[in-house]
Amino acid sequence: MKVNSLAQAVAESAAKYPGRVAIKIKDEVLTYSDLMQKSAQVANTLKEQGANKEAVGIVGQRHMASYIGVLGALLAGCYYVPINPKLSKEKIISIIHDSNIKFLVGDIDNFSRIEKYLTDIDYNKIIPSELPKSIIANDDIFNNTRTNELAYVLYTSGSTGHPKGVQVSHANVISFLENMKSIYPIKAGFRASQMFDFSFDPSVSDMFFTWYMGGTLCVPLEEEVMTPYDFIRRERINFWNSIPSIIGFMKKMGYLSNGAFPSIEYSMFCGEQFPKHYADSWRIAAPNSTIENLYGPTEATIYTSRYLYSNSKEKELFCNNIIPIGEAFPSMRIEIINEISDRENSGEIGEIVYKGPQLTQGYLNDENKTNYVFVQFDWDKSGDIWYKSGDLGFLNKSGSIECIGRKDNQIKLGGRRIEIGEIEAVLSKFTLLQDVVVVAIKNDDQITTGCVAFTMSDINKEDQIRIRRESMQHLEQVFFPKKIVTIDEFPRSSSGKIDRKELSLKSQSL
């Protein structure tokens, strides 16, 4: 039977492996049969409350209720929208309003963290653990969803501080899953990690590729995310996926001893630049594993390219010793273009663009932004739509693409991205800070570790503490500048613009 929806994909695995563990969080487990039953309860409740092909907010993560809520929303023929309780009040309300969310699913603890923000919002609250047992018919499940309908909407930061909702269909994700299936010949029963927040789309790969292939999804506790040594060994992880910077952190903590993770067979890293020496350190700790760099924007459904870092390639010289993003997934095509939309020759820097069945439906309620980045090119006579990523790269001598940064002023921290203008906008709200300019700072491995704010205003330590405290209402803590530096005069280019490159150089010495 052809798979038409993510719910159907999970249901088929449940039919094959009803007693196999589908998800495990420390000592708490759900079999595939349990997962389907509890998710059906959520689906039935949503339908009884009038939900019909609309957004369902998933409050929280790393809790059974979150996973049950995701699948329950899909079983009901709706689409899910992750809502991270750690987001600012402004972001949470913006997401709810933009998606027109009327139904929220989560656990009691995570609801308690955001309900103070929702006093003026009319919504139905669903807590899976409090629902009566019920089921819905398979025909109702599968006939309720078409492949071109939305599976989820993920929100990314915009230049105005307003989150943008990326619309991803079932067809987009199924195409991705089929690509993954053709790449990774893993057997049913494997044990996969779930390291990513729901608001970051590799979480979709973790969940649905695992369930599509009949594996067990192992979820670390919050305190294990950055130091997953015990988690990997306890859960005997075979299929590992995380950001590269976790390697650096674990190395400093002394966790990457020889053969520390013998169970790992596949190691995938994504979300940030991947230094070569990180990969070399990981190989020592996981000697039985492949090592891959995966790359792709949310707008093209999770991953669009991969680079297998193998023994035969160890002596290759990469730009700044950063591992390339590799070659396109089987059903995707990648090109590098210049400003006039001509394809670049090997070695020339340009913007990375994509086309293929993983391209999403653009941004919710933002046609102008959608039309700006989802475009046609004259040189492509097929008339297909391409996505302009905003990432700069070039084709190296071995035929792999190397990504060297952003065209715009976005930064990435821990796989999540934010535009510099958003941070500047928050800081500029304070009368103490005038003419604020924010720049990213990088470590010796060229990984962005934070940012620094420069201002011509004279502020003391107490002022900085107050600004930080009050900024938390509008800005996630991870994106707050590590320092606010007073400067006599901003350096400027020959055109009169503030020279951000010069400020970046200054920031490295702070």
C-alpha cells in the first residue's frame, strides 16, 4: 500500500511490530501498539472538539505527551505546530495567533509554564494522560489526509523579530523518508537518539524515520542533552544524530575515550559547521560508526545533502578544515548561482539553491516572503521552483559543496538560527542603548558561539544586568550578547556603512 501520510507510515510499522518499543524516555516506554492507542485517544478528542484539518499546538518536548500529541494530531487529519515553553511570551503568542491555534496538547508541567501567557486566548487544552480510552477506525485515519496537506509548521526567526512559519506537507516528509531509506540500510529494531527540540526539524527525522523503519526512539532527559555519555551507553544507541558542538563539549569533559560508544553504527551531525578534528575525535569514541555531515534548510524538509567522512577521505583538505555539506539527496538537486542567476563554475562562490519534491509550501500567511525565496530561474527550462537558501558555498575539486556562511546577517547557535536584526531590535528598545550593532563571535573551529553588542552609549555593570533581565521577555537567553561593549565611534566602510567585519575582528579579542 502506498504511504499517503505520516500517520499511515507509523500505523504500518505498528501493524508489523505491535509489541516492539516505539519510544523510550529513561524507564518509561511505549510499544507501537501503545503509541497508536494513546495517539488515537488524542485524535478522537480533537475530532469530538471540532478540529478539522487545522493547526494543533504541541506544548513541550521530551515528554510522552508531546510524542502522543504529534501523532494524535496527524491521526486526526490535522497538522502540528511545536510550541517550546522556553520561548518568550511574545514568540509563543505570535505563533499561536499566526497559526490560528485553537487546540493545545501537552503535559501538565509544560502547560503550567505557558498558561500565564494565554489568558486572552481561547483554546482547548488536551492532556493525553487524562483522556478516556478510545479508538478511531483505520479508514477514518487514512482517508482523512491527502499527501499535499500539511504535516507540520515550524517557526523560524525573521528580520523583524516576527517568526516565520514554514509549511511542510506529508508529501515533502514522505519524499524525505524515502531518500533516507535508500541511503541508510538499517534493520528494524535499531535504537535511535532524539536529541533535537521539536522546533528544530531534525526532530522530524529522528521521530518519523525511526518509526517508519520500525526502530526504537530513545529520548534523553533535559540534563543529558549536552553531556549524553551515560544516555548513549545506557540506551545502546545505534543511530546517532546531533549538532557537532556536542563533540567539542564532550571532549573537554573527557567523555570521548577510545571505544566509548561501541554500539553506534551511524553518526550524523547537522545544524552547524562541522570541523574535521571533531569528526576525528568522534571516530575514536565510536569506532564502529560511519560519520556524516548532513545539511538542509527547514524550507527544503530537513536534509537535502550529505557528506560521508570516511577513512579514504581523511587526507582531503577542506576550507578551514570544515567538512563539506556534500552531494544532494537522491531526489533533490543543488546548484550554486551568482547574482544574475547563472550557475557557477567549480570553485566559484555563490548562493546555494535547491529543487525537488522536498521543497515545502513556503511560509504561512507570508506570500511576499514565499515568492522572494521560492523562484524560477531562466536557465532551468523545466519551469521548476527553486529555493534560495541564503547560504554561500562553492563546489570543491572533489565535487562536494562547501558551505562558508550566510548572505544575510543570520547566526546559528546549537542548530537554531536568528537574524542579527532581531537581537538589535530588542536591545534598541532600551533608552540606555543607542545605535546598537551586534556581531557574531566564533571559536577557533569557526563555530559561532554567541554574539557581542557594540554601542556608543556609556553603560555600567548594573545597567547590563538590568538589560539582560528585561530582555528575557523578548529574547531567548541563548541569543543574548555575551558582552555589551562601549565604543567611541563605529568603524565605517568607504560607502559610509558601519563596518561589521571590523567589529567582528574587535569582538574576537574581547
